[in-house]
Amino acid sequence: MENSLASLAVREGKRGGADNVAATYVREDARMIRFANNEVTVSQSWRSTTICVMVSIRKKVAIGVIEDLSEGSMKQSISQLLKIAKTTRPNKNYVSLPAGPFKYRSPQAGLSVQSSNLVKYVKDAISSAVSSGADRVAGSLFFRSSSIGIETSAGASGNDSLSSLEISVRAFSGIEASGQSNSCARSEKDFHPEQAGKAAAEIAKKAVNPFEGKPGKYDVILGPNVVANLMNDVISAASAFNVDAGLSFMAGMLGKRVASKSLTLVDDGTLSDGLNSRAFDDEGVPTQKTIVIKNGVLQSFLHNSSTAKKFGRRSTANAGWIVPQPWNIIVERGGASEEGLFSDLDNGIFITNNWYTRFQNYRTGDFSTVCRDGIFRVADGEIVQSLKGLRISENLPRLLRNISCLSDKQYWVKWWEVEFPTLTPYVLVKDVNLTKSLE
């Protein structure tokens, strides 16, 4: 089914005069459960099926999404795309699709989870949080299972599947104290909602009776949620499209130091346990592991074929027909235990979560983000006080250069503040500027 519909789109595009046509078929089955005040409040399920099509005529490109997959509607949509392509300006950097066929890894088996099991996972998280001391628990669980097919006029043809389970748990203790934790996995055996509930409750218990935080510069331990959020922005800055568009602080920095020697940052679309792993990108190129930053030095941008031509590089299999995007972001682990990371902090701050990250200037990397849930003052390696009302107001390149060390254990993070799944440890950063939050 996947390849037959995608093949129809390619044939119609070629018949209409396109030089290049690529079509990806995506069928997604999803289930969402929301919970609040220790009870399930919303349960929804949906199925969507779409064909995404790119056509080019003499370097004039048009892209569209087709939801009505009847043959007549598809032919009409392709015809309209061709008309649009003919009226657009040529993209001088556009190159023909990579020539296939390609050899892909065998498709991974899709995950099927009973609805009753999903409800049980939610109840397990709530029960674990309450038994660990939380007064109230809220959050959401998502289950997704997708089938993906690709066909291109250059000979690429393949199919794959994606599955993931994600739960975000927010626990509350008293009036102002809260904590959040997550669990996300590609398989049920690696999914641990009860651990997420317990971790969220433990943060919330420590966060009771918070004091107003004092602005200033501090050595800060960033929890996995915060690191994952910021590394999504770092990897976005490494997309060649954003570099070329003037939306990145990494322009002109290839081969140069952009971070502390402690930081190695990788994008990997091949991981067997990666939530977003896929056999091929949107141009049909087999996905790969790309080292973006190694020991603080910028090694590579993320490329599709067209950006690779402009930068004199090879595709990194991150298409995105327009904007190259990551698959799974990996922050390589460090050598310190989590306990050791805290013991190195004589007088600093531990930030467990954040949201509303906003950039004042993408080109320079100036940003701010609100500290959310548990914020703690640490003295002599121990949490001594709960805080509130703080915001990180920083320059991202400076923050990267001030990374001191990373813990030796990594955690997968993905929730609505972390678009691309990220595997990351805890990170200690020196001299982080904290200001008052106006939230």
C-alpha cells in the first residue's frame, strides 16, 4: 500500500513533465491519554494517512501534502503541484535527487499496544507518584505507530516503521512545589512510567516552601530535560539551511571550537532504540550517524543534497527537502557520577526543568528560558533550599563553552518542549546568568 501510492505520485509527476519527483507515504496510528488530579481525563485515538510530494521542473520546486488518497484526487493534486512549480523561481542550488537504488536495513517491527495496557501505564505512573509523596499528579501519555514508504524518480524505494511510547508526569506537593519527569522508549520493555512518576514526586517533595531566587551568575547543574531542550536548539543551529539563512550562531565555525572540550554532540538515525530512527531520509538516502560537535569542535552541519552542494559537502541523510533536520540527538556521556557532579558544586543551582525557550537573536545565540518545577540551591554538594522565580538569560555559544563536566548516565527525553528525541546526561555549566522570571 505504502509504495503503490507513492509510486502513483511519482509516475504522475513524471508524466506531467517533472525532472524529479519524491513521494513519502506516512500512515500513523496514535493514542493520547491525559490525566489530572490523579485521574484519567481525556482519551483519544486517531489515524492519519498522507502522501508528501516534492516535484521539480528545471530547478523550480513545489512541495505538497495529499490527504485524499483516492486516485482521482491524487492525480489532481499532482497536476496542481506541477502548475505551482512552473511559476516559482528556480533554486540555483537545487540538485537532482540522489540516484538509487539504495540498500536499506531491514524494517523494524512495529509496536502494537493494547488500550488497556496504555491505561495501566498511566495508572502505574500516578500510583508511583502518590506513593512517593505527591499530592496530585497530571500529565499525558502518547503512543504512536507509523508506517513509512518512499519512492523517488531517481530509483530510491523503501519502507520502514516507527513506534514510540512517551509519558510526561508532573507531580505536585503543596501549593507551589512541583516536579516533572518523563519516560520514552521504542519498546515496552524499555518503557518505565512508574519510574517517571516516582522521580517527579521526589522532585516535588524537595521543592516545597520555595524562596524567591536571587539573580546572579551561578555554577549550574542542568537536568536532562533542560539539556535536551537546549541541545534541540544547538542541533537546529547546525542545520545548513539555518546557517545559510542567517539563523545560526555556527556560521563560519566549521573546524573551530564552539563548545567546551567536554561536549560531543551526535545525530544518529540508525539507533535500534532511537525513537525517531528511520532507514532513509526524504530523498531516499540511507540514514547515518553524524558527529556534529566532537570535543567542542564543530565537525559538520546537517545536510540534504541541495545544501550539501552549496557548502561543498556530501549529504548527511537529514533531508527535509527544504530544511535538514535531526533524527535522534545524542549528548555523549561524561566521566562523572551524578553524585560526583553535585559534590563538585560548592555553591550553585540545580535546575530540573524549563520551558518557553525564546531567542532574542538567532545569529548571536542570545536566549532566555523559564526555569520550571524544582529549582534548588546547592551548597557543599547538597540541596539546601528550594527556589522559584528564576530564568536562564544567556548566550548559547557562551553556555556551551562553559560546560564543565557531564555525568556518566544518559536519559532519553522527548516531550512538548523537546521536539527531537534526545539522549543526554546531567551537565554542569559554570557562570550561568540567572535573572528574575516575569512568569
